[in-house]
Amino acid sequence: MPADFPPWPRVYASFARWRDTGLATELHDRLREAVRRIRWRKTRSAASRALSARRVLGRLKRAPSAALRWR
């Protein structure tokens, strides 16, 4: 244990109390959901960019001036 932590029995007692009341599980679940939301946003914005690029490329194939009007 790091030197700035209290003695390990006190730390373990706090953890055991959190575990018994369900707080440790609650914290874990909230952190997992936050990470999932952040990852979803990153993949979502990358997917949106890919779709936008496909639309522009598709319009360029049909008519170059149509792709410029789309913006």
C-alpha cells in the first residue's frame, strides 16, 4: 500500500463495507457505462464521417457540381 494510505485493515474495512452495501458494484457499473458512452460517441462520429464521405463521392460520380451544392 502507498505510504499516504491508512493502515490496510482500515482500507479493507472500508472496501468490505462498500462491497456489502453494493456501492462497489454501483461504482463499477457507472464507470463501465460512462466508458461505453464515450466509446460509442467516438465510433459514432467516425461512422458519420465515413457516411458523409460516401455521399460526397457518390455525388461526384454522378455530377461534380452536385457534390459542391450539397455542402
